[in-house]
Amino acid sequence: MRATRHHAPAPRNGVGASCVVVPAGVWPSVMDFLAHQFPRVAPGIWQQRLAQGSVSDDSGAVLSADTPCVPGQRLYYYREVEAEVPIPFEATVLWRNDDLLVADKPHFLPVMPSGKYVQETLLVRLKKEFDLPELTPIHRIDRDTAGLVLFSVRAATRNAYAALFRERQVTKHYECIAPWNPALPWPIHRATRIGNAQHFMQQSEEVGEVNAITDIEPIEVHGNWARYALKPITGQRHQLRVHMAALGLPLLGDGIYPVLTPEGTEDYNNPLQLLAQSIAFTDPLCEEPMQFESRLKLRALDAI
């Protein structure tokens, strides 16, 4: 039996359509299902999206609020954020060919649409600027982190680059600024298990099989502060921030570790001092060595 092919609608204003599959149940209408499935989205927002033709099915048919809803049906919709606040920082594209794009991301700019950010994300900005509808990040860094992000330009060669990360064939170096403690046994090979903390915004070290490994070494010391070179061997969420905080060395400007600060209290003048500084790998298509370095810099230690 031939598998059913699902066709998502074309991106709109740089934003690809999101998809949800209707589960088993009784849903008199598309509106009833969406209101149940996404309780944190006000019904009025769904009504507006439906009225604007922003919800469709696999066949491309635009759905209305009273369209019957069938279990197993795929619904596509476009996310929009009302009065999205502009982020006043721009990324730089360091490299681009038919298959790969390398961007140098500033602090505070998210890589992917999430939460209150859609248009003000690196992915959507690049899609619109270069008219690249298939552009997809191969890996991600936190919104608070600055530095290098690699994107696949076209779906046909995406897996070749993604495999580099899955198979740990990419060498990544970060830099950070954190307190200095000469009593620690430098350099440090931190190998621990990282899992979910009590708050969804945080991760924490826990007992169990190692899943997070980072090599840490000071490269400059000035008074009570130091600049560190970080080499993550694995890629757990918030890994570098968690490992440094667990050593008693929380990163300068970190609003999540060790203490979570309230949302909306970010300070553009005090960014997280964490930079994805360089990345190197062998290109899987041309088999040539590739290396990229960020043009961004962290704060000078003598200015802290």
C-alpha cells in the first residue's frame, strides 16, 4: 500500500505552516477542536485565523470555523503574534551556497519561531531576506546565546548535514565569561547527566547515566572574572550553562542559572556572556574541510 503524502501549504511571509493531527474523539467543528487542543490560545484568535483563511487541510482546502472535524485529519495553520516587539539586532551571513548557510546570530534573537516570537526570529528573517522557503536550522543555540548557526538551504541535501551532528562529526567551540576560581582542578572534563528541573525553563544535573560532556578551560583571567573556552562533546539543552553553574561559575548575564529571573526583565545592555565562537567539519558533499568563526565578541574582562 502506498503511503499517503501530506502537502503543507506554502510559507506565508517567511513562516511555514504548523501542523496538528486530529486525534480520536468527537469534534463537531474545526473551531471546537482547535479551542480544545490549544487552551492557551484565546478562541477569538482562532476565529480570526479561520476568518482570514489561515487554517487548511491536506488537500489545500481553506477551512471555516464550522467545518466538520474528522479524526486523523491534518490541519495546517499559520502562527501569528499580535504586536510582536521588534528585536533591534541583526545577524550576519558568513557563508552561503546552494546547500548551506552559516549565520552569525546576535544575542536576544531566537533561532526558531516559538512563544511570542515569529517574525522576530533568525529563521524567518533569513527566509524572507534570501527567498529560501526550504531553509531549516541544522542545529540551534539559545536565544540568549550569540554566535554561529548552520542552516540547510534545501531539503534534498539536509540529511547529509544533519548526520554530522547526529554522529558527532562537528567540532564546536564556545567562549564564556564567568567567575574565576583558581582552586578548581583545571582543565575540567565535566561528564554528568542533565535532566529536567522543577521549572520547565531550567535543566539540572542528576544521578544517572552520563548524557552531557563538556571540556572547560580558562583562557584569560582578570581579577575575579575569567574567559573560558568550552568544548561541548554532546548537545543537551542548556548544557554549557548547567555545567558552569554546577561548578559554582554561573555565566555573566545569565537570567536562568542559577536563579530564574521573571520574564520580561531582560536587559539589552547586559547580554548573556556566551558565544558560539567556532565550528568545524568536513563537508559531506564536497568532502572539503570547513571552518567558520564568529565575528562577535564577548565583553572585555577589564571592563567588568
